Amino acid sequence: MLRLILTCVQVFTSFAIVGLVLLQRGKGADAGAGFGAGASGTVFGARGATTALSRATAVFAAIFMINSLALAYLGTSTNRQAEAQKTILDEAATPQPKPAPSGAAGSAPASVPATAPPAAPAQSQPPAPPAPAPK
């Protein structure tokens, strides 16, 4: 849940930074003022828009960086938790070592019966054809 919230904040701040950077005037915009492009500065005043947009960009950039660090930390901490938890499939995939018999030579482990079941009767197989004689 926290990762989803942080991801939404990350997307919002990235779009805000892109929008704010596109709204700001570049250094070459002053040259266009002589050709009638100076009317855009009257909305926020002579320097008001530049200062407000620059501050907003700096704030969103700081939020973006802190949020990136939080997402990176959250991603590495959940990987540690995932490594600690094993599922049934993980346990089945790893080969289990066979326990060595302990005690006297005649004792058998509890999972193996003491007496072996009688062998199944051998099925009769047709005799193999004779090998060809060497020449």
C-alpha cells in the first residue's frame, strides 16, 4: 500500500517538474522581447513568475529526490523479506539431504520398515536371440 502511494507521488511530481520547466522562460527569451514577446511577463509582474516557478520547481525536485530514496529503500527491504520467506515450491525445488543412519548397524530409520516386503514374482521374459558367430 505504501509503495503504491509513493509511486503515485513520484509520477505526480515528475509531471509537475516537466510542466514547470516547460512554463519557464529560457535565457534567450529576453531577445524576443524586442519583437513583441514581452507581454507574457505582465501576468506575474516583471520577475514574479520566474521566482515563483523556480521555487516550485525546486520544491518538486526535492520531493522527487526524497521520494526516490524512499522507494529505493522500500524496494530493497521487501527483497530481504522475500528472501527470508520460502514457499512450498522453493522448498520442493531444493534437494533434501538424506539422513545418515544412526545407532547400531541393525537398526533402521523410523520411516523404513524393519523387514522388506517380499519381492514381486519375476515375470518370464522371452530368451534373447543368440549373438551371431564371428567369422
